[in-house]
Amino acid sequence: MTSIRADQIFLQRINRITVLRHIRREEPISRIDLSKRTGLSPSTITNITHYFLEKNLISERKSPATGAKGRRPVWLSLNPNGGRLIGVEIRKEVLRGAVTDLSGNVLSYEERNVEDPGDPQKLTAEVRDLIGSLRAKVKRRPKLLGVGVSFPGVLDPGTGDCLLWADAGWGRFPLKKRLKEEMEVPVLVDKDARAEALGEFWFGVGQDVNDLVFMKLDGEVSAGVVSDGRPYRGRRGLAGEIGHITVDPRGRKCRCGKVGCLETKVSVPAVLERAREVLKEHPDSSLAGEKLSLSSLYRVAGEGDGAARKVLEELAYFVRMALEVVAYTYDSELVVLAGKMVEAEGAGVLLDKLEGSPIEVRIETSKLNEHRGIVGAASMVLHRLVVEED
């Protein structure tokens, strides 16, 4: 019986997600058309839309009278006044926060520099102050539905405690507990890449799939996984930590203490360091006369420079390896690439080398721009409302 109940809950979650996505994309839409589009029975559509109406996530209105016989269809739309979401992105150097609507549109934005990232108490107080400032911008109607916080460290999936944030020197710290103090609305905390994966799922290029991997190639390398419409965290919250998979046993030492991690091959600092090494061997390279950056590397490689192309080929090799790891490990429908590595000017020369891969998975780049982190954090609140998860 427990297994049957679990299957019912799983189907309910997937069906709710499917229906709300269709309403967002095709509004206004009738219940009859929703049933046709989704393949769900009219009774299932009625139950789900009733739930969304109770939550105030959607609204309904009758079509104008035309004089025709029969019932006038009732049109369903996302409720623009159904509530507001707050998303906050914690970074070592900066805090970013925003108020969004139910479609992930940023309505109000704030950014603050971090004074002392190594002090968990002080940084948490700064986050709470930012949330307070954003809350003051939300009127009584539409009401605030919750706060989502994106965090770069490792989190305990059960408690929301920070287990480790190596870059800032944090050990265990009750992050979620501190953020929830004196809050009258739900406060959700998750790993940054996982929050951004959920943002793609609800508001980005992943709106048409139930399984995706968000892969971030930036100063660090990580992934966030959405499986069967749910963020996948793993037993210890380490799901998606692909940056510390060993890809070169004889390679460079990683900041984690291991040798030859993926992050030592495809993070921005690692690629630029590799370019400097290659330039020592090829001082006549066109790249030697440039200010070294990803953009200059990509541009000179595109012009056919041998040294730059060598760095590019090595980078593409290890990015393809990372794609194989996530494609075969999670068997997702979609891999979303993001981060400076694929967003820098001229990154098309890298993306071109990823095309034609034998990996049978769709690969897209994120379109959520600079607000990706805060929109992803806000999407955590919407997701909880839809599937009733803690």
C-alpha cells in the first residue's frame, strides 16, 4: 500500500507541473483544451485546477456571451496577482536579491557587497537585512508567498545546514534555521546550481521536459539535477558535484585536495592558466599580444592561431567528457550549459565543437541572463506551492 500511495503522489506532482506549465504557455486556455493538450482526463484537470484556484495561482473568467447555444467556455490564466516570490543569491563577494512574479519576471532588484564572507553570523544577518528590504517592497496584495535562497556551499538536504563552504571558510552552520527566524513565510535554501536548474525547469529552456541537468562552467564547475520534476539532492546533498570527478590522475592539484579534478580542466581560472602554459611554448602566438581572457582566447582560436586552438581543443575534450558523465549518469532529456565559459564573447567556437556529439541528449545554453541565480532561487518557492513539498 505504501508503494501505491507513493506512486499516486508522484503522478499527482507530475500532473500538477504539467498543467501549470501548459497554462503559463498557452493562457488563456479552457479545461477542455487542457485535457486535450496534456492527455489527462477531464476529472483530473478539474481536480488540479481546483487546487491551483485555491492556492490563488491561477484565475478563471467566462468568455463573452456570443448568443450561441451551450455553455460558455471558462478561460484559465496564471493569476498576475496570485502572489510574489523573493529570490536571494549568496556569493562570496556579493548578495543579489529580487522580487518576482509567478512567471519569474524581476519586479524589484537589489545588490549588496559582502563585507566579511568568512563570518557566517554576519553574512546571515546581511542576507536577512536584504530580505527585509525586499519584503518592504511587496504590498499586502499580491502577498509574499515565500523566500528562496541560493547558496554556493554544500548543504544538508534534511536540515538546510551548511556543511561546508570552502571558499569562504565555513564549516557546519545552521543556515536555514537562522534565515527562518522571525519569518512568517516559508524560507527555502538550496545549492546554487540546483536552484538554477529549477529556474530553467520553470522559466527557462527546460520548460518542456521533466528531467534536466544544469551544468555551470564558471570559476567553479558544478551541476544541478531535476529528475522526474523534482530537484535531486542525493543522500548527503552532493548530487551534481561533478567538478570534483577525477578526469586526469596525473593532472593539477585541485582546491579540494584531490588531483586532476574536472574543475582543474574546465573552470575559467584553469583554462586561462593552461593558456599561459601553452603561450610559454608558443611565444609567437597572436594570443601573446592580447590581454588574456576567454573572449580573446576564443577570438584568436577562431582566427586559426595554433596555440589558442590547442587550448580550445583541450577544453572541448574535457567539456565533452563532462557532458558524457552527466548524460549517462542521470539519463536526462536536456543538459543546460551556463557560466562564463559558454557565455563569454566568442564562445560559439567552443559550442560548435560540442555539436555532433554521439551523446543522445539535447544540449542548450541558458537564456536567463544575469538574473539566473535569483530567478532560480525564487522558483524554489513556486515549486513548493505546486507540489506541496517541504
